[in-house]
Amino acid sequence: MIPDELIRREALRRGYSARTVSTYCYCVKRFLNSMQKDIKLITKQDVKDYLYHRVEQGASGNTINVYLQAIKFFFEECLRRKITPGIIYSKTPREIPVFLTKEEITNIFGTIVNMKHQLMLKLMYSAGLRVSELLSVRIQDLHVQQGYGWVRHGKGNKDRPFLIAQKLQQGLAEWIEQQGLQDRDLLFSSFDKKERKLHPRTVDVILKKAAKTAGITKRVSPHTLRHSFATHLMENGTALTEVQVLLGHTDPRTTLIYTHTAFPALFHTKSPYDSLRE
């Protein structure tokens, strides 16, 4: 069986996303093509030499990590060969994600006339959804009046609850009624077929156009709304553990970055120097 087939079969069995599968196949293919030997003869040193060569070519830490994860998955999970133990992942700088202020979010929403487009962006921001999660929501996943819904088979193939803001409940209920949507129907779908998912690029175009109209010069994407959701929760004083659950993060360290983006909240904290009597 060729490497691509092995990776796809094992990755899909584990519930990995199609994007992850494609990335792993690409990385492993490039690695194997660079080797002038049979797969059975590839060693740990070959892996280290290949990764070092990629570093010399200017590959980023994130890229090196993806290649290592892909190679590790192929050999250890597909071929049951331990050839990567002791190879340390590359350190990557943690960049503070771009987020929008509450005023910028309001301005973006104010430029959108289309009801469907408004609801998509508002739900994505108000619930902190990834664009893939937004486009997979079905009516049966929603409990609009109770103020929550469910992400089904999200990242890592996990289910998690999400918030439905009170200010959004009436709009969602009206949309569902107007469109005659049933339990199994997608909340947002192609205009001609209720079972056809919208392409993520569609949401990206809607958001970028609205941001431009609102005069926002930051580089925005659908994921910017998720970053903004998390940042605004932190600014409002929401506990880190609660933000972690709402974002669906397994590791709390991933959520910690939003303590840096929520810097305006820090300005309400008084320096101990101000309490000194001099």
C-alpha cells in the first residue's frame, strides 16, 4: 500500500480533518522523495538530517514542526516503527493574534445589509466559532431559546457547547422560520441546495468586504472573529477555564495567549506604588 493510502486510512480512522490528512500526505511525500533509499532503511538520523536541511533553507519553526508531526505519524502510527524518539520539536515564537475592538466589531456588523451574512458573522463572533464549525451547524444542534448550541465533531473530532447570545436569538429564530429549515438542515447553506455547505472562502470574502467598508485596515479573516471573542471575554473578566471550554482548547496554555490580547483590562489594575504613603 502506498504512503498516501496508509496515511489517509489511519488518519480518517482517528477522525483527523481532511486538511490535516492532505498536509501529512504532502509532507511525507516530500520527505520520502528526498530519500535515496528504501523506506525500510530510513533511520532517525535521516529524519534529523532532513529537518536540519529544511532549517538551512529558511523553513520556519512551525513548518519544521508540521513536517516532524507528519513523519512521526507515518512511521509510528502507520508503519509501527519508532524512528523519531528524542527529536525535539522546533521552538516557535508565540505571536499575539490580531483581534478587533468591540467598536470595530460593531462597525463591521453595521455595514452588512444581507440578513444571512449578518447572522453568519454575528454567530461566529458571539460564539467564538471556527468557520468550518459555523458552516456545519444544523438546526438540531441549536437550542436557541435556551441560549446554547453544539459544535459536532469539531477540531479533534470533539463535540462542545457554544453560546447563543440573547441579542441573536430572535434573529436566528426568524431565519429558521423564514427558510423553513428542519432538524437535519444546515443553518447556513448554498442558496440553491439546503444540503450543500458554503465554502469557507465565501465567509472570508463577506468579512473582508465588510471590514474594508468599515474602514478597518487590520488584516482580518474569519478566525479574527474567534480571536476577538476570546479577547473580549477576557476583558469582561471571564475565567480562563471558562474561555478554554468555550474555545474547545485541550491545553490551557493555548488559551493563555488571550491574557496578552486583553491588555485594556489591565489598565484598570492599579500599581501597588499608588497605594504607598510617602
